[in-house]
Amino acid sequence: MCGIVGIIGKENAADILLQGLEKLEYRGYDSAGIYVTDGQGENHLIKSQGRIADLQKKITGELTGTIGIGHTRWATHGRPSERNAHPHTSENGRFTLVHNGVIENFEEIKQEFLQNNSLGGETDTEIVVHLIAHFSKTAENTKTAFKQALKVIKGSYAFALIDNQEPEIIYVAKNKSPLLIGLGEGFNVICSDAMAMLQETNHFVEIADGELVIVEKENIQIEDQKGNLIFRESYEAQLDLNDIEKGTYPYYMSKEIDEQPSVMRRILEQYTDEQDQIHVEASVVAEAAECDRIYIIACGTSYHAGWAGKRLLEDLAGTPVEVHLSSEFSYNMPLLSEKPLFLFLSQSGETADSRQVLVKVNALGYPSLTLTNVPGSTLSREAKHTLLLHAGPEIAVASTKAYTAQIAVLAVLAAAVGAKKQNPAASVFDLTAELSLTAAAMETIVDEKMMISQLVESFLSDTRNAFYIGRGMDYFVSMEAALKLKEISYIQAEGFAAGELKHGTIALIEEGTPVIGIITEEATAAHTRGNLKEVESRGAKTLRIVSESLAGKQDQLIIPTVHPLLTPLVSVVPTQLIAYFATLHRGYDVDKPRNLAKSVTVE
Ligand code: F6R
């Protein structure tokens, strides 16, 4: 959420910033800006409402400068506008700043320190640059002024600051929001995500919360809150530029849907030993086998994956599981069991709602495990254990391959814990074989995507609302299917437990309301079919996604039958394609839906 880039020590700073911002656009895309200086008094501040492409259009001449910072915004305080876009400058133009996060006490800061400033914008960030300028009047240097400001500020932040009087430094600080330093030869960069600067370097240094970093072209200096110097090794980013390009695909979402079968195979490769047996780090399995209850904590799509994970862990590992929304958990914490294990599901590993639960869990001294796609992410660093999803970078805002990767890795964990606990259900479940079959089944659906496109064109044309219904695993997938449809096509969609409709919601069914039923479980198939009949009798038009073994002539979307514990991996694929094509047919941007951003780093 919001992306930051910075560069010091390269001739074409503006180009590098713009390229970096394009890579970070998934983090927010309502406005953007860059600031570049040559250190000799030639300074350029260019901002624009809209996308990076809109910002690029505003740049007509050459922007000379070897140092600069840039920002792509997802508005929290203040509507998207050029005025509210970052970078922000102090009144005298000396300081320029970009920010990712939320300053919680900005009103108090304004009252206490900035009564005499004229503040034109509506953002919390603007307050910070004025506060630094305010302290600089009495502080011995900019570092001290920056530190004084950091002491006053409450909230989450990643800051990059340039002082025109010291144009050989970018000052950087972070708390809760992600920020990395990239190391080059004769230059250094900063970025919210390594992929933004991969073209320049693949060596990065992490910054911990509360640290301040002085970034110069040949050197970086990290200080903790007490002013102690910190020496930290760099690491090599395991990212390939090809993984973050769209290739021949029109949208990342389409590429990422197609990648799912290979992600399943990669997960098997990563989590099997030489004898093709499921293998998970012993300490993780031991921790999960010893706990008396697993609390899955997640948001959005990851939360939906958690429900499928509950079934897997309870069936295969025999451990009770509760699934909770991160944003609700801390404030409605249930009575905990005696030996809980907290399992954080997060594609990005940066989600603020989940992180605030992890901070509490750590403070209470309970063990935690993060399943994430991003090695080195905050939730990974701060949890006791990590299991990686190995899905490759997910760039489309709507999550697809991370959802299926989460369920697959949860299956791996459940199988490994079940084996350790000698749970009979685990001993008769051959995950390696079943997941391979599942990958092939996903491939079959992906290959038939044009048929789904045609189906969607008539089925979802012009509608303002739609329902997905199912029972058990099919209900869990219905929730995810509805989220996917609404977030990108803007069709108001609800994922409903099929049996629950008649208890109230059926009142919303009218002539032509689209209702999609998911039917993959033998035990519930007849009931869900009955529920579809009930809505048809009230005018709904229905579409059935049905496993081959349960399918009848009238069913429109037949999907291969796989092991009952793995059906979400297959049944979700047509629903992802339905959302994708409904959005294409409506002419919206599939990868960058309105109001959203990937990696939600504010609570
Ligand atoms: C929807 C989507 C979101 C995320 C949610 C959690 O397509 O992507 O609902 O699943 O914001 O994000 P992570 O998994 O990064 O914690």
C-alpha cells in the first residue's frame, strides 16, 4: 500500500524512479510523483493524479539529477489529487519527503508544533515534512531534526527524505511499513519491494522498525533508536526479472491463473524429500503436532484459504482449528486453549491487520507460524516459524495463485503433522499423488478458458448482483469466488452457505438474478441442487460448477473430480476465470481495480 523508491548516485535518476514506480504500481495507483535534484540547485518536483503513465505524460523535458525519491499512492488521508500526491515539500522548499503508512497523531502535531504553518493539503504526510523543517530551525543538523520528528510521530511509516542543503544523502526511517535499501556499485537505492529495483541490483539490506538510515551513494549507515550503529549483512533477492513481467499475457491476473498448476508442482518439489515423501521442517511439524488448537489468522482471500485449511488440518492432523479475521481478532479475542499455535496466512507477509495480531501473540509468548509468499517479509521475520508458498510474485491485485498455494501448503502441513501424530486419516492420504492429479485437473480448466469466457458474456451481462452458493468446502470457495467477482468486476456478489439462503437472503432473488452453485461434495450435492431449484422457482438464472463424478446433463461447467480434501484447488479456478472475463467484458482494468491496492499496510 503506497510504494516508495529512491536513488542516489546515478545519472538517470528520474528514469530509474519511474521504472521502479511502475513495478510498485500494484501497491496503489491513485496518484504519483517524483522529486529529482542534481545537487546544484536544479530541482524537479512533478506530481500527477492517476497512474504512473499519467505522471510520465507530464514529464516533457529531460530531468537531470543523480538523487531522487518517488511515490505511488493509495489514499488514506485526503482524496486522490495532485495536491495530495507525494513527494511533499516544506514551506521553504528545503525538505522533500515521501511516506508510506499512517500518522495517527497528525492532528495533535499540527496543534502543538505547526500552528503558524499554512498547510494546503489534506494528508498526514505533509505534517511530517513541516515538522522536520520546524525542528531543523533549532537542531544541530538534519539527522537530529529528523530524529526529533520521529520521536513525536505515532503510527506506521516508511519515510525517505531529501534535504536540499545536503544533496548527497537520502534519510530513511521505518516503523511497521516495509522498506529496503538496495546496494549498487557507486550508487544505492531504496524501495518498498525489491522487485522495484531489480533492474539496478539484487543485493538488499533490511531495515528494522525504529531504525534510521543515512543512504549515500557509496555507503549506508544504519542507526537504532539509541543512536548505536548497526551492521547488517545484505542478502541476494531470489527474484527473476522474468517472473515480474507479464510476458505475452494481457493482464497479470490471467498469467497468474494459468501458473497455478505449475505452482502446485513447485510446492510438491519444495516439500518432498528424495523418497518423494512429504517433508516439512521438523521444528514446524513438532510445534504444530504439540499444540492443542490452531488459530488461523488472515484477511480477505487468505482468510478464505484458511477455511479450506481448517478442514485439511482437522481431518489429516486431527487438531482443532479456528479461523479468524485479523482485523477482528485482537478486539474480540476468544478464550484461548491451553497450548495454542497461531498460524498467519498472508500472501504479502506485510498485512497490517495480521501483523498487529502477531505483535500481540508475540507479547503473550505464544508460538506462531507464517505461511507467506514473500521471504523476509515482516510477518515472516516476526513469527517463530515460516513456510513459504513458492507461488512466485503475485502482482495482480486480485489474488489467485496465492489462494491455491496457501491451500496446497496447508495440505502439506496437515499431512506432515498427521504423519507425525500417526493420525489414521493421514496414513491413507497420499498427498504427493493427489496434488499431482489436482495440478493436472487445474490445467484442464485453464485450457477451457474460452468456453468460460463465452458463458460469462451472456450469464453476467448487465447484472448488478450475483450469488455463489455451496456447502462445506463449496461454501468456502463460494466466499472466495464472490470476493473475486466483486473486487474486479464491481458486480455486487455474495458467497453464501447454500442452506442459509432460505433463512432470509432468498428475499433478494428476483427475475434474472444470477446464482452460481458449486457442487463437488457427494454428501451435500443433492441439497445444494435443491437450493438451486428454490432460487430458480423465484426467477433466478443458475449456473452449476460440478465435479465430473456428480455431474448431470443440465450442468454447464463440469470440472475434473479430485480428492474431496483438495476440491477447492480445482473448483476455484473456473470462478477466477468467471471474475476475469466478467471484468474484461465490462471493459475494466483487471489488474488494478478501483479503490484497491495489493499489500494492505494500514489497519
Ligand atoms: C483479494 C486479496 C485480498 C488479500 C488480503 C490479505 O483478492 O488479494 O483480500 O487476500 O488483503 O492479503 P495478504 O494475503 O497479503 O495478507
